[in-house]
Amino acid sequence: MKIRQYTAATMQEARLKIKMDLGPDAVILHTRSFKRGGVFGLFAKDMVEVLAAVDAPDQGGYRLSPPVPTTIAPAPALISTIAPALPTTESNSQALVAPSTEVAELKEAVVEVKRMLGSMAEQLGTQRAEWSAPFAAFYSRLVASELAPELARELVSKLVEAGGSEPTPEAVRAQESLIADWLPCSGAIEPPASLEARPKIVALVGPTGVGKTTTIAKLAANFRLIQQQDVALITIDTYRVAAVEQLRTYGDIIGIPVEVVVTPSALKDAIARFADKDVILIDTAGRSPTNRMHLHELRGFLDIPHPREVHLVLSATTNRANLARITEAFEPVGVDRVIFTKIDETGSFGAMLSTAHAFAKPLSYLTTGQSVPDDIRTADATAMARMLTDEMLV
């Protein structure tokens, strides 16, 4: 068994290195994220470290069961031969016995790792052994697109059960309803049903660079210009002057008020002033999923005495490992729904679909470009399933 460690800028890059080096049967044992470089903790680059293994003869890499040089760890049979020629001191005795103990512990560790790997791969190995080469290759393509392995297995198993010797385009299209079932969708944000239910408060949260401000401008324009709703915008993103000015520009064009607040109490006051509006949209500053203090601060802002929806904005260009990290970090903020942006900037949809399935929060919108208000649409499970099948059938 070969085991190696890889360092890369993204999980997707690490997976590619593993696949090229160890082949498609490699199994990931451990991953961790860390930062490299920077000055006094600033400008550091996010990196990932991955430990992977494959059950194959080694060709120069590390082994879990390395040959043990007799100069370091003599076999027990040799100890009796060597011992009489050495002074019988306690230190020499320890020098001979201790290495053998370490070898025994190493062998036990190897057995345990092999047992864990066997357990992890048992189901997949059994299924892949039953699949023809075309179905196994299709599974590999699904995983390469960052679809979660358990979802890829389910899809291929359904294709095999449906019959045929390979995953034909017709057979793959026939499974779009299965893929759609993985994706919870909530539909568009509903305006208040009555005057008494006003205002509807919607906040957008998420990491930096995912397009929250542009997305909230699209929502505001649609509510005001298309649905004829009375809308107000509030931003608590005081970190970026450009974002505030961008929202004010949109507000002037659309004809809606925009207010900037810097404290939770100021946010409550602004909401009270806009109590007669149909919809209040709240823009927030991008938060790093690793900065717990900023996330706690954000939760404090959104702890308001009004019913509200919190939409987590994610980029479809982010890899699955980072999407999982982001959703886990933002869930305590009180996320109700998810918006995926930058659909037009990626051709790989496995990570997005896998995250939507695993996070189990309804999808509300997808954005497909920078144009306001046009490049936004309500999330539809059937259309998203078609994205994956289109990718696989190219």
C-alpha cells in the first residue's frame, strides 16, 4: 500500500494531483486546511494538505509497511545471535528490545489503517466490481466533477439497475428526477401577504467575494420594478466604501431608500423607521468562515425582534471542501435558505449539488451574471439536475 501527502491551493487541485499520481482508486485518509506565508498573519494564502493512499505496489514512494533495516530494528531471531557479543548492560538491552517494540506498534497501526480503509472502500469496491467498465468510468467522471461519492454511487447504481451495457445519454437523462430529488428548493421570496405582515425582512450573508451586494441589488430591482413592492435597503457592510456607494447608486436608479448602520441597535432603529415598507433587504459584510469573532458579531446584528429570512450566498465556483467549511461556519448565524451565484463562471456543478444536498437548506435563487436586474432566477431542482447531466454528456 502506497501512502503520500500532497499540498495544494485548493482541494480540487489536490484531488487532481492524487489522481495523476496514485490513480482513480486512491482513497483520501485525512485533510487539513492551513495558511502559508503572509506578514504578521496578514495576506497569508489558504492551502490544503491531503493524505492519500492506494493499495498498489510502491514504486519509490512511502509504504505503510516499510522494510526494516536490521541496523535500526533487528528481528527478534537475530537478537539472541547479536546479544552474546555485546556487553549485557541495561542500555544495550533497551537498544535491542525497544526498536522491536516500535516495529510491533507500527505493524498494529498498519493493520488498523488497512481495516479502516477496507471498511470505507468495501461498499464502493463491491459495487464497482459489479459495474462494467463504462459505468465505472462514468462514476469516476461524476466524482471528478466533485459530486459526493455517495451520490455518484446512487446515480450509477440506478443506471445499472435500469439495464443496458453503458450509461447512454437517454439513460442518464432518465435519472434527472433522481438528481432533482437531492435538491431542496423553496421558490422565490414571497412579499408580505397583508399590510399587517409588513415588513418582510431578508438578510444576505456569506463569505467575501461571492457577490452579495450585486445579488441584493437584483432582488431590490425585481421587488420594486417588477412586483411593485415598496422596498428599503439597509447595509451593515461598512468595511467596503465601494459596496456602500454601489448600493446607493442602485437605490437612486431604482428609487428606493438606502441606509447605512454600524451597530445592532442602529439596525433595529432603521427597521423601525422602515416599518411601513413591504420588504427590507439587509446587506452584510463578507465574513471569513474561520473568523468566529466576526461571525458572532454578525449573529448579534441579525438577532432582531422581527421574523426574517437569512439567505447564505455561495459561489458555484467554490470547491466542495470549502463549501462544506463555509456552510458549517455560517449555520449558527441562523441560515434559512441558500443562493448560489456565478453559475455562468463554472462548468462543474457537482460541488454545488452536493453542498445543496448535504446542507439541506432550501435553495432560493441562482445568479448567472452581473446584469441588474436580469441575471437572477428562482432555483429549480429540475433545471439544476439538467446542469449536471449536460456536464456529464459533453
